[in-house]
Amino acid sequence: MDDKINILYVDDEENNLISFKANFRIKYNVFTAISGQSALELLEKTNISVIITDQRMPEMTGVAFLEKVCELYPDTIRILLTGYADISAVIDAVNKGKIYQYLSKPWNENELDQTIQDAYELYSKKQETMEQFSKLEVSNEQLEFLLRQSLLS
């Protein structure tokens, strides 16, 4: 069984996609997309835990992409990566895309790797909490049923 984390890297510069994949493919299942739209199409078919996106892309900015991801796949952990010190984009990413972290380009491999690890830990805890909540709901329903049965007897 493959225990690698599924991560998606979105960037309109193909060299960055190749570089990212080369750096992280051994440790993670790396998926890449050249645009926000192609990333959304990939997300329909693939379960992704962590998304890293560039901010400045044609057609759809990283913030616009993360905003859509937040609506459609709220459990994914979102990271914004940009080479520009655009504070309004960062604020939008936090407010609209509900990002986990903002990192600047060029990225530092160790810093990005640690951020991915931390993001996945948060993702795993969220998933575990949701599973426990679901089990609790089932137990609650069973208890309510038993209570109704005992009241009817």
C-alpha cells in the first residue's frame, strides 16, 4: 500500500512544475497542474491532501483558485506560494482561500517540505476528528432508538 501524501502543485511555469516534482516525487505522490482550471479538473478525480499554488497565473490567480477549492474541497490544506510581495493577495488568500500558510518564491526545499509535513498533520487530525464525529453520531442514533424502544415497552 502507498502511504505517500498526495500533494498538488499548481503553477503556470512548466519549469517550476518540473523542479517541484523532481524535488518531492520520492517523498510524496506529486500531482501538478499548469492552471487553476486544470487543477480543478484533477481534483474531481484525485483525492488530494495538500495543495500548493502560485499566486500570479493567467486566467485564474492562486487566490481565486484556492477560493474555489475552499468551496468544493474544504478539507484540503491550502498553501500559497508567490514570488511577489503582494500583501493584498496574501490578505485575500487568508480571507477568501483560507490558506494554511504563505511562502515566498523561490522556495526553500527544507522549509517547504516541513510546511507540507505540518499541513498533512493538520489534514490527518481533521480527518480523524470527522471519523470520530461520524461514529459518535451513529452511537447517538442507536442510543435514541434504544431509549424510544424502552419507553414504548
